[in-house]
Amino acid sequence: MKIGGIFEELENRKLLVREFGEMALEILKLLPKSEKEAISDKDLSIKLNVKTNHVNNALELMNMHKIVGFVKEVDSKGWISYRWYLRPERLLEWIENEKTKIYKEYEKRLEFGEELYFCNICGISNGVYNFEDSELYKFKCPHCQNNLEILTFDDIEVYKSKKTKK
Ligand SMILES: [Zn+2]
């Protein structure tokens, strides 16, 4: 499975960083996609030039969502080490689930009559703005300065129908 498309979408990149931390994308891109090629946390940290425990924190979070898998190894001296790999199908599933949850929340807010604004470049998964905030931002996206647009049920439908590229 090709997963490059996942990282091409700004919306997905932001979701992943928000949930798994600043290093999430780097780690996910470095992880091999099969158990056989699993890589140790130490090797990952050397490649990323960061401390192993930083890499481990992110990996453990991702493991909770089953986005990554690991192989546990015990050497002759009884030292335990872990090697990690990516589970691309699960990554894709996680992103889709996350978006579904977020879209539902927006629909509820619209049903309650809230006026919401969004940036079509950054995407709606990473935040919509209520009227007060939008006014404060002069109706420009605080991230990219694109004009904010009013969010409708139809817009949400469009986002729903956009399936993540593999
Ligand atoms: Zn934007």
C-alpha cells in the first residue's frame, strides 16, 4: 500500500502532529511498512537526531491507536529491545475515524444554529472558527491568511466525500 498521499494532505499532517506530537510525521515516514523490516527506537532516534525517549513517547502513543506495531526481542543477556513498524491500513483508518468524529461535531454545532467559518486550504479537520473569533481574525485564516468562508452542511458533505488518497 502506498501511503505517500496521506502525508501530502495538509489536513492529515496537522491531525497527526496534533495527536502524536511534532515528530510524528518524521517518525511515520521513517518506519518500515512490514514487521520483517522493523527498526529499533535507537536507530530511529539516531536518524532523527533526537533522544530515544522522545521517539518512544510518540511511538507509544501511536501504538495505543495501533498505528504502529512492534517486535519485542530479548538478547542472551536478558536485555529487552523493541523494533517498530508502520501499519498503513490502521493509519488510514485512524485518520478517517478522526475526521468522521470531527465532522459530526461540526454538524451538531450547525444544527444548534452556530455560525462557523473555515479555511478551505487548511481544511476543516483542524479547526473551524466561531463568529467572534473570525471577526477577530478579520475573516482571514490565522494559519495561512486565506479568506475564511462560512461553513454549511454541504461543505461538510464535500469533505466527507473526499477519501484520503493512498
Ligand atoms: Zn488556512
